[in-house]
Amino acid sequence: ILTGLGILIFALVFFSLYQLSNFTLFDDEFEVIESIKVPGKDYILKIYHIPSNATSQSYIQIRKIENGMEDVLENYERFNHLENYALARDTLVLSVRDLGNAKAEIVIKKIPLP
């Protein structure tokens, strides 16, 4: 009986340690929502969803990728969902909103492109 109880306790301790060592509280991977080739330009725009962590809420981020270098153009920290986007001349027009707020309206943001 003592040996069986010892094996059970060992198995529970091992399982608990395994679960604790592999547990993640927050998503840590950025999700590419859209990748946009800008006509007439030598760069690509990527729209990311950045997940929340212990110090910030999830948000939308716009990056410019040119010659292997990524530059952050804009962060939209109050918004976590991209409804739509459009390119208008040298401007990226985004429709974003916060899905965590039941009364959140769609907001239009304009980013002048370099």
C-alpha cells in the first residue's frame, strides 16, 4: 500500500511540475492580419495583432518592411480588431475597433505613407 501511494504522489508531483513548466498565461506570438504590397513602392506593409500581456492590452500595429528591416509606423492601443483597410494614394486608411467594448464603434484611422 505504501509503495502504491508513493508512486501516486510521485506521479502527481511530476505531472504538476510538468504543467507549471509548460503553462503560458498570455499569447506571445504576433499575428499578421494583413500583408499589403504598396503599388509603386519598394516596401510591404504588415498589419499585426499584438496580444495582451501583463502590462498592456492587445492592440493593432502597422509595420513597414523594406530591405529586411521592420519599422513600426503606428500603434493603435485602444483597438484590437481590424474591420477593413484601403490604400488611397499615399495614405493607408484603416477601420478599427475594440471588441472588448460592447458599445465600441468603428473608428477610421489614416496613416500617411512614406
